[in-house]
Amino acid sequence: MKTTFKMLGLAVVMALATACSDDNDDDKITIQAHDQNQMMTVMHDMMAEMDMMKVTQDPDIDYASMMKMHHMGAIEMAKLELQSGSNAEMKAMAQAIIDAQQKEIATLDSFLSTATPTTMNMEFHMKMMEGMERMEKQSDLQVINGNIDQDFATLMIGHHQSATEMAQMQLLMGKSTQLKTLSTMIIEEQNKEIEAFQAFLLANRSN
């Protein structure tokens, strides 16, 4: 991560911690440094891999390659939840994410196995890069506490929001009908999961 983003994230976390110190102990949110957090490490590794992806500037091919890496990151986070989490609801969601996204990766692999670049769209490329930068900034601003279940839900919200944004870009600028069908499904399913993660955090975030 860029040092500026890390410093900004640390400043936000410190501000939140100071604000919380004025409240009752029951209302305080525990925080953990990002470099010490297992779930955040998986997120950072995924983003580093995406940063190094070789681009073709063909919207469909670059989307498929990037979404595959994005899904693989989600699967690794879900595996960590299954391994170290304790909440049954979050474990069930983690398994559902693994099952669904492994199938979607198979679809992406099938497309990539035969796809060849046919167009060059610099606007798509620039918007996807802007989206990655937003995801990096947002992850560095997240307040995480070392509770695997809560950190999984917190980081997966931003992860899913990034995926739906990527899918919307493919619907706008891509040509593949196969990928458009997949993109529509990703948007619908991951928006539902975002709502479930938000509901879980609202019920559990302060403890």
C-alpha cells in the first residue's frame, strides 16, 4: 500500500479511538493495526497481485482476468473465516462465497481460454484502475479489531462493492454476452450479501 494511504488510515483510526475514549467502555470499538491483521493481509496480497496484472486494454479480457484475481482473494478470506472464525452465520456465508465464486472462476477461465483481444478501450482501463485505487484507499481506512468474524464481514463489504463496480463497468463497456450474464449475477448476489454483512455488523460490531 502507498505510505500516504497507510498514514491517512492510521490517522482515521487514531481519531476514532480518541472519540471512543470519551464514551462509556461498553460503546468502545477495539482496533487492531492493519499489519497485524490476518484478514487484511489477505486483502493486501490480492490487491498487490491485481496491481501487477498484465493488461491488454480489451475490456472483456481484462475484466475476466481481474475478476478472477478478485474472486481468488475473496475465497482466501472465506477460507480464513472457516478456519478461524466462530460465528455460524459468517461461516455459512464464507462457504457460500467459496462455492459460488469457484463456479464463477470456472466461467472466467472458460472465457479466457479462447478469448483474444479485439478492441482497445483506454477509458475502460482507466476507470478500472481508478476503481482499484478506491478499493485500496477504502481498505486502508477500515477499522478492524482482530475478531475474525467481524473483520471478515467488514472487509468483505468493501470487497463486494468493488466487484459490483467492476461488473457494472463490464456491462457498460464490454461486449461478451457470457460475461454480461455473469456480471449481472455478480451484482445481484453480492449486493444481497453486502446487506447480510451490514446487518451482522450492526448487531455485533460493538462487542
